Amino acid sequence: MYRMALPDGEAVGTIGWWAPEWQGETGYESGWHILPGFQGRGIAVAAARQIVAITRAAGRYRWLCAFPSVDNPASSAICRRIGFELAGESDFEYPKGHLMRSNVWRLDLRATQGG
């Protein structure tokens, strides 16, 4: 997990990546949270692009996935903006004991990068 901060050091959110197994395949997953007062400034997009670069450079798995709630259009917009493809919807237990309907976004880390 990483702390997202402004140039003056003020913390504005977190982002991370990990390698879970999902549907019988291990891949990278990323998730983020931006404090409400800092949303809409491109901070999460910039941080998510860094996660793409880090996981692509690691070269271990083909896919980087994100599973934002279907009720979170802002996180889905971040996924779309950095090149993820929408692969469908699925139910996830998050937090523990609570089912959440999520969009399934994935990015092929082995695909050729555009210009």
C-alpha cells in the first residue's frame, strides 16, 4: 500500500496492489481511496498509472484487475481512463460478511503499450 500525498506532504488517500487468486488464476489487483475533498483532481489517475507501470515491470502476471462497486462511477471512470477494459460484473465479499456488486475491470499488462 502507498500513501498518496500532495507536494507539501498532506495525505490525500491510499492506493495499493496485491496478487490474489480469482476464478482459478492469480493476477494483480489494485484498489484506491481518495479523501472526498481531493477527488476529481486526477490524483488517483496518476497513482493508478504508477501501479500499472510497477506491475507491468514486475512481469509476473498478465492481468491487473480492479473491482469497484457498481455504485462507484468515479472509480470506474479511473479504470476506463487508464486503459482497463470492463469485463463484466461480479459479487465480492467486501468488507467481510457483506456482499458488494462490483464491476470487473482488467488491464492486459503484456499488451503493447500505445504511443
